[in-house]
Amino acid sequence: MRDEVRQATTALRQLFEPTPLQRNAHLSAQFDADIYLKREDLTPVRSYKLRGAFNFMRKRMAEGGGDRVFACASAGNHAQGFAYCCSHFGVEGVVFMPVTTPQQKIDKTRIFGAGRIRIELVGDIFDVCYAAARAFVEEHDGVMVPPFDDPDIIEGQASVAAEIEDAWPEAAGLPDLIVMPVGGGGLSAGITGYFGGRIEDAAFLFAEPAGAPSLRRSLEAGEIVTLDEVDNFVDGAAVARIGDANFAALSRFSPEQVMLVPENAICATMTEMLNVEGVVLEPAGALALTALSMLPAEKVRGRRIVVLVSGGNFDFDRLPDVKERAMRYAGLKKYFILRLPQRPGALKDFLNLLGPQDDIARFEYLKKSARNFGSILIGIETAKPENFAALFEKMSESGLKYQDITENEILANLII
């Protein structure tokens, strides 16, 4: 595999120089380790997906496929990498996207295609979109460019590993730990395959969204598992089924090597990297970094660690939601249903319980018709998590009835 990956890496220089492998001083000090970030958010399309699409398409071109139409199904990074490659090779491409795709992603894909692609909006979900792309390819004798489940895609993504090897300080050997995100599995299959036999299997850590644990569940079952439900918040890594070729490459690893990362924790990482480092990450791009922060200190301290930053295609319209989730994860924001007596001064009595660092961010009457009590939805932000313990104690002492619904997904989704 190494020779083929090296050829793919050399060919990629037609498009862009190697992405940086940067030692991050802030994270290194925070974890008392040498933390290096592989900055895939700095490719021309701000994600690693360009690598696999390019490698797949260059091989089809070498086989004489330049007169055929290429197609893909994607609403995200794969579509943008595909479009960029269509422009580079000068071929016709069709991108199938769900009707629900944000306009920003549609516009960026069209820009990268530079007049070589057209975009078809089909269906509300990816599965419908993918089926339409497959039907189009069959009808027009086209070429389907898969997002992850293909040996040539895996080989292209493995160029990340070749660049890590080239950039790694020669005297330091190889990394003690490589942390990478997992969606469909193309990137992780490529990296582990390239380093196989040179870095022990225990030195790899995989990060999956908690709401889309396709690899973890498949490793636990010993066969590929298709998830019934997927949380799409981490849209760059939320898949219901890991690729067949990818699982074959990853099946030797232990389920315990796959960390399931809460979506709200990812938001905390995104916020920290933006505020401290000025680095814009998409949720999937912050996945591996968040997994690193969840490891016990003794497994990180003093080690040389590479973390894959897989993408930075973030729609800033999502920023309020990311901030909200980050604050909830940090324990700095909570929501309550408060049962307040229907008498003059009752609200003022509650306000007097708040501390100097407590701020009301949401206030809404839910039920006004009760004779003696009213129900209120209230959101409170504070500067330190421990401030809520003091507030709870005061509320209990005063006899106020309340329910913390911050982590109650059903209620929160209905009324927050």
C-alpha cells in the first residue's frame, strides 16, 4: 500500500502543497504533552475529502474515462472536493444534493466546480439523493465517485499519513498516538493502513459522534451494523453505516479504541479553538480534538500526539447553536420549569435568589390559567458551574418547586 499512497501523494501536488503539521503550544501546555495538529482545514476546499476524490478520479482518467460524466451524492465536503476535481480535470460532473442543503454549501460547491458541474437537488435525505445519483450514473454510463467506501478513496485519504511521516521530526521516530475522526471510515482506514506494522495498533484512537457510533457498534458486533437513527449535528461524520472496505481495514481494532464524543462537548472544543487560537472548525473537524480532551491525563501526559483536524467548513449561521451547546456542556447554562405562586411579589422573591454572576437568558410563561401557581420556562447563564449549586440550595430553602430540563432531550426539543 505504501508505494501506491506515495504515488497518490506525489500526484496531489498538482493541486496543493502538504497541509501543515503544527505543534500547538496552547494544547501542548494544556495537556502537558507534544500535541501536533494535522491541519486538513487548510486544503483548498477546507477538508481532506479532496484527496480521495482526486485519487479516484485521476485513476479513472488514466483508464480513459475523461469522456464520461462523473457524479457524486453529497451535501458537504465530498461534494466540494468532487467539484474541485472536476474543474481540475476538465470533466463534466453532476452533484446530487438533498433539497434541504443550505444555500451556502450549494454556492461553494458551484464555485469550486468553476462551470464544470451542475447541481441537482433531490429528496429531503441523503439516501434518496444517493439513489438518484446511482440511477443517473447507470442511465448515462457515468462514473460514481463514492465518498468513502472504495480502495482508491482510501488510498487518497492515506496521503495524510504520508505527509505526517514526511513532516515528523526525524529524530523523534513516529507519533506515540494518532487521534482521528471516523465517519464512513475512509480516512482512518487509509492512515492505519499506511502506518500498519510501523506503529502498533494500540497507538491509534478513533473518535465518533455519540449520535452516530457506526464503527463502535460494528466492532462490538463483529460485523457491520446499520444504525436505526443518527444525530446529524456532526454532519461531516454522521453516517448510519460504515463502508464495507473501510470496516474490513478497521475490524482488527478494539471497540474500546473508539471514543464516542458527545455533540455538546464538540461545541465546547469549537468555541475554545475559535476564541483562543482563532481556528474555525466544523463539528467533524473538532471531533478528534474533543476525544483527546476526554482521555485520562496519564494517557496523554508526556506523549507525542498527532490529532487530525479534518475540516473547517463551518456555516456561521450555526454559531448561536454551537455556543448554546458549549455552555450547557460546561455547566454554565441551564433551563428550568419553575412553579411560581400567583401572588404579587413572587417573581421579585425569585429574582432576589439569583447571585451576582447569574443572568436570565430566557423567560417565558408556559401556563397562566392556574389559580394558585404558574409555570415558567427560565434559562439562566452563569460564570461558574458551582453557582448553580448555590442557587438550587436557595430555591429549595425558599420552598420553590422546579425541574431542571437541561438534559431532558424530549422536553428541551419541544419548548427550548
